Amino acid sequence: MKNNILIFSGSAGSGKGTVLKRARELCPKLRLSISMTTRLPRPGEENGREYYFVTREEFLETLAQDGFLEHTEYCGNFYGTPKKQFFQMIEEGYVPVLEIETDGAEQVMRQLDRYLSVYLSPPSYTTLEARLRGRGTETEESIQNRLRTAKEEILRSELYENIILNFDGMAEEAALAIVELVEEGKTERSVLVRDRAAFLSDFQK
Ligand code: 5GP
């Protein structure tokens, strides 16, 4: 095991839920760090499984007690990684996975000297747009907003040591690349971005 912490981010439309789930099945040492959030649970979400759902007061109390490794405000809600659980996982020999957005990822990168960072992205702007339109339930304004946010996040992917592309129908390949990065420190798979400038230029238009 080369890496003992995985910072994992991806925009809307990257398919990060599917890929991360598969990577965890393939590599049981990966253990999801459960964040605290003030956003309301979505249908099907359970307290303590996807998140610890808390009030603003509870969140701010944990913050005041220096209980977060990192925290941020995203779309009007607070999110934070509880410190205690994170260090406990490392102590028990697991590899904590921080599935967080780019602002929190940057905070963690500043604090720790050893970590593996992976940004998962849709392979192109066209695919991103197709995925965000896929559900067909949102207004054009809301789609344009989500596209803009996703584009901004993807342009911050330069912070990450590794950028992996999630092509349609190739989530398995992306998951395998992540597992190889965790276990061997490298991957030869073609889903790993080698030409970053070419990748980014597609989202800079
Ligand atoms: P959602 O509300 O859709 O579950 O998550 C919104 C965003 O917050 C996602 O990009 C997710 O990765 C990020 N996120 C979830 N938990 C945390 C956390 O503890 N810290 C930070 N910085 N971001 C988080």
C-alpha cells in the first residue's frame, strides 16, 4: 500500500458515486470518511451512512472545538470532515477516502505532506453537458448553472496529482485506475490524463 489517504473530487456529471463505490468494492482498505453537513437528507439518504446530518448550531459547535480537518460552505450549506474519525481510520490501517470539493481538498493538501489526490472528470465538455441534461427534469437556467459550476470545478483540477476520465460505460476502468494508484502508486491505464493542457482546453471554451 503506497498511499494512506485518498483525496477524491469530481464535479457533477463525473460519475464519482459509481466509480468510488466500485473502487471500494475492489479495494476494501478504502474507507469512506463520513462528512458532517447542514444540508437536508435527500430521499434514500441515511444519517451516519452518506453524511452526519446536523443543524447549523451543531456544525458550528464542532468547528469551535477544532473538530474538522477541513470544512467549507457549498451552495449555502456547510460540509466538514470530522478529524477524529479520520485519524482513527488511519490508526486502524484503513485508507480514508475524503470525497470532498476542491476548496476542502486544498485545505487538506496544505496540512498533510503525504496524500494521494484524484480528480475524476467527464471526458469532454460534450459528455458533461449530455450527462447534466440526461435527466430531462431541470429548467434550462438550472442546467446552465450546473454546467458553469462543473466547468469551474474542472478547471481547478490542476491541484490534483492525478486526473482520471470517466468515459461512458467505462466506470470499471476508472475504478481500477484509482485502485492501482492506491496500491502501487501509479497506473498505466489510458483513463489517466497525461496531456493536461489538451484536457483543460476543452473546458476553457
Ligand atoms: P452533495 O450535497 O451533493 O452530497 O455534495 C456537494 C459537494 O460537497 C460535493 O462536491 C461533495 O464532494 C462535497 N463534500 C461532501 N462532503 C464534504 C466535506 O466534508 N468537505 C468538503 N469540503 N466538501 C464536501
